[in-house]
Amino acid sequence: MHIVITGGAGFLGVRLARALLARATLALAGDAPRPLTRLTLVDRIAPPAALAQDPRVHVVTGDLDELLVPDTSGHARAMPPDADAVVHLAAAVSGECEADFDLGLRANLDATRALLLACRALGTRPVFVFSSSLAVFGHTPEQPMPPIIEDDTLPTPQNSYGTQKFMCELLVADGTRKGFVRGRNVRLMTVSVRPGRPNAAASSFLSGIVREPLAGERATCPVPPDTKVALSSPARTIEGLIRALEASDADWGPRSALNLPALSTTAGEMVAALARVAGPEVAARVDWVPDASIARIVGAWPAGMNARRAARLGLHADASYDDIIRAYLRENPVPPAVPAQP
Amino acid sequence: MHIVITGGAGFLGVRLARALLARATLALAGDAPRPLTRLTLVDRIAPPAALAQDPRVHVVTGDLDELLVPDTSGHARAMPPDADAVVHLAAAVSGECEADFDLGLRANLDATRALLLACRALGTRPVFVFSSSLAVFGHTPEQPMPPIIEDDTLPTPQNSYGTQKFMCELLVADGTRKGFVRGRNVRLMTVSVRPGRPNAAASSFLSGIVREPLAGERATCPVPPDTKVALSSPARTIEGLIRALEASDADWGPRSALNLPALSTTAGEMVAALARVAGPEVAARVDWVPDASIARIVGAWPAGMNARRAARLGLHADASYDDIIRAYLRENPVPPAVPAQP
């Protein structure tokens, strides 16, 4: 079995790759379990060397749009002819898309379209997991959003990233109906705690306000403490993506998107959890400095999900943000200078 | 005031052009009423000569995508620098989009995107009326649709045309949020009775089963008599488009699409109305010959609309299909050889 991951050198891509490689077999779309024999990681940058050294891993680096241009034999470098499944994680993030409308359309809408058409060219109807986002939902005073989102709640995106993700969902659903792919539209929640450095996502601080204080650095929270957020740990998020790969068409259900489960909390509760898990002196490293632009984007996102379809697939939200921090600490031990309180 | 109509030589475009030219003034987006001084009709074909001869009418013929490529001065032929509003009617129809996926993406999604970006280039935030369609809604056994559609019902399109229309709605909404245009997403119902000849729309027969028998010709109804349909007369449809041009931002409401009102009826009731209005011998010219492909597309469309937003704007459905046929006969008198019964 050959799986392609776009954005395969990113945080979720690498984590998904490791999880897939660790599995003895995968039951793709409910088919008979088979071992993963090849994993192609497509990204602008190379994945960690340890991952690239796995004999099953094939690395393709470059811009996705260029890698999807067919060569003279009709094949695109990012889409191997024997691909059984694609997990499409590559995207421009929300902050980038809000700053540059055209970039967002190219990197999100056009790239997803090109990937779908490359799958069509295979003629083998590969499984196509599209990572959409809770950012498809948006709230404004003129167009209020229900406090709890259902799978069939009408998305009314309030940022370009969410708009593009929703447009891609529709395209993948239509490509599924047309028999180009077996599409799985999965809406990811805000993933927290992401390791590494801040990025241009408007939600970046929702990892930073925990990660940086744990590393002994100050961090800025740009939204008020009572800002409601819908989060998922990296582990739960990867679990959702793998379930999307493995669910049969019948179990998966409609071609419209499935909302992954979310832990509903607030920025203030997150920092309170940090105080409980790591100590008040760690939590005191968070500076509350409002940023109207970020607050507008994040404040328009949903606060809670009634993820019924996900629950039927056995997917559930993290139990508490305290647990999420503890899991992060297990995977990213704090240096001795800044001891975590167990 | 300068208004651009794409698809301006089509049935609705010509009718809208005539209605606008007949008005003394227009209150564009609730602004102070002004006379229409220029009307640019963009289409692949020329409009009727009588319309083109109006000194206010400017005709631009060619493919929309080519007419939207800016020249060396940065202007696109289809988008005059002084345009105050655009009504975007040009589209590939449902049958074409279902037969040719790539054509549909180009003619519907790409053209709408190019038109939106041409409006952005003006820097004047023109009113942008996008003609979407009830085809954004779709029903399947796996994904049932409520029998009555609300303005906030989640569209789950079951054909490529509806998918592309819904994607365009989202793009226009985001362009409105970004301040490129003052967008008005309007979902048109199936327009009946269209004069002229059949076209490649899956819904074409919903005019043909009345128009052809009235002209003394036989017509084929490709769906069972109990197939539910949501219709609007040409007059009510044009009324909706003009209301979209004139409504203030506040009266128009959210950037998401507004469903126009629909007369809910069935194919069988339509032919029964034809018998009442024009006589049983006219209605007997309808042959019921099922076509699975058309029945699948049309049967998945909604049967009824609770068009609350439209009602608040003073828009209402036609009272009966009998009335629609009578209005068609007034505008398209039947030749003496095939007398209509009054």
C-alpha cells in the first residue's frame, strides 16, 4: 500500500507519517488490511532525517503546484501512479490567507483542485483525505452562529482561509461523486499544543501560550481570557485522520465534511490548566496583550462541536486541557532549568 | 449609473436589460436613485438588435475569460472602469457541467473568480449580484435534504453545476467581506416558462413541456409526473435580481446566499395546468419518456423554499402555474393554427 501525504514535512504530516509507519497494517477505506509498503512525503521542505531514512519513505520536495504538473509520460511527481491514498495537509495558513487573498486561492484552492485532478488522472479512485478546518465556521453579529456546531450546520466563513477550505470540501465531495477519488472531508480543530515555533496561523498563540512558558520564555495571548476555543491534541487529531483513511464508505457516510471532536475551553482556562500542571510561575509568563486582528479571526470561530458523525466512528475529544499539557510534556520534556510540576 | 450584465444576450440577461432600461431611476444598494446612463451587455453572442440600438447599451462580445484579461492599461473589456454594478448571469448550464467537469470549473468557478478580481482592480466596490441556483441543494438517500429549504439549510450539491455555483457564492461572500465588491448572492429557482429553444440545462424540459405543446409541437417529459419542482416565472426572477441590485446592505443582510421564492409544484401538475389554460389537446402533446440521467439531477433538487429573507425584501412566489402559463401566452401569443383556450 502506497500513501501520499502533502505537507508531509509539517508538524501533522510528520506525526501522521510516523503513526502510519508504526502500524503493521492498514484497512484502507474498510478494505482488507494490508501493510504500508511506501509512504511519499510531499512538502516544500525535507522531513526529519530519521523519518526520511525509513526505507519505505520517499521524499518529494518542491512547490505542490509545480509537482502536480504532469511530465511527458502524464505523471506528476507528487502523485505516484500506484498511490492508494492521499492525505492532503499542505495549505497556506489563516494569517497568510488573510494577508494575501491571491496566495490563499493558489495555495489552497488551486493546489487542492490540481491534486484532485491528478488523482482523477490515475483512474484508480484513491482515498483522498482532505484536511479542512473549523475555520469554515464563522460568527458575526449580522450572521450569528449557533453556540454548538453540528455536522450539518451551514458554514459561514469569516476569513479567506476558511472560505477556501470550504470551497475545497465542495470540490472533493463533487470529485467523490464523480468517481475520481474516495473523498473524506475532515474538519480539524485547532491543534494544541503544537511543538516548535510560532507560525502565521491566527491560532498560533493557542499553542504558544503553553509551549513558550514551559520553555522558560514569555508568550503573548492576543485574545481576552474568556475567548472560547475548540481544541484537539495532536494525538486525537492524528487519530481522526487515520480513521478517515480506514473508515469504509458506508461508515464514513455523506460526502459533506465531518467535524472532528473538540475540547471546548477558553484562553483563560488554558492558562489556568498550565498553572495547575506546570506551576503558577510558568503560567505567569503569559502576557495578555490584545491584538484586534487576531481576536477578530479567532473570536469568530466556533466554541464547541457536537461531533455526532465522529462519535459514531469512535472518535472523542480530549478529556481536559490539563491532560493535553501532560501529554505534551511527556513528548517534549522540559529542560531541568524550568522543571514541570507533575 | 453604469451596470454590466454578463450573459447579457441570454434570456434572463436580455429581459433584465429591458427592465433596467425601462426604469427612470435605480436606487443601487439603497443609495440615492439615479438614472441608468450606460448598460454593458457581455456575452458570447450579440443581444437582439432592438436592444443593442438603445444609445445607453454597449455590447461586448466574446468569451468572458478572455474579456477579463486586463490590457496594457490594466483594464478588462468586460469590466468598464466606471461600472457601478455587475449582474453575473453567464454560466455553463447543469447538463454541460455534468458532462464536462473541467468546462464547468472554467466557465463557472474560474470566470466568477476573474470577474471578482476585475472588480477588485476597479477599487470602487461595485455591487456584484451573483446568480446562484437552487441546484446548490441536493438530495440523496445517504444525505437527505429537508422537504422545505430555509436560507440557512446546508447545501449538499449533487451535481457539478450546483457545486460550482456554491463555491462561487463563497468566493463572492469573501470578496464582499474583503471590500472588493458589495456582493449579493441570489439563488434562482428553475425559471419556467423560458421562451426559445431547449438548452443543455437538466431543467430545460420544465419549460419545454409547456412551450412546445403551445407551439403545436410534441414535447418529452423525462421525469415522472410526481417529480416535485420549485419554479419561478421570468417576471418574478427578474424582480428578484433587481431587488438584489437595489437592497441596501442592511436590508440585504448576510453575505451568504438568499433563496428566491419558489412555486412548489410537480411535473404532472404543470401539465394539468397546461390542460386547464390551453386545453387538453395541447397537454396531450407531452410524452412521458423517463430519462434516468435527467431524473437523477432534477429529482435531487429541492421541492420547496421557505424564502424568509426574500419575503422580508417583499419578494413572493408566483401564485399558480396557471398564472405563469397565462403570462407566457400574453408575451408569446400562440399562432392562430394552435389557438389557446383563454
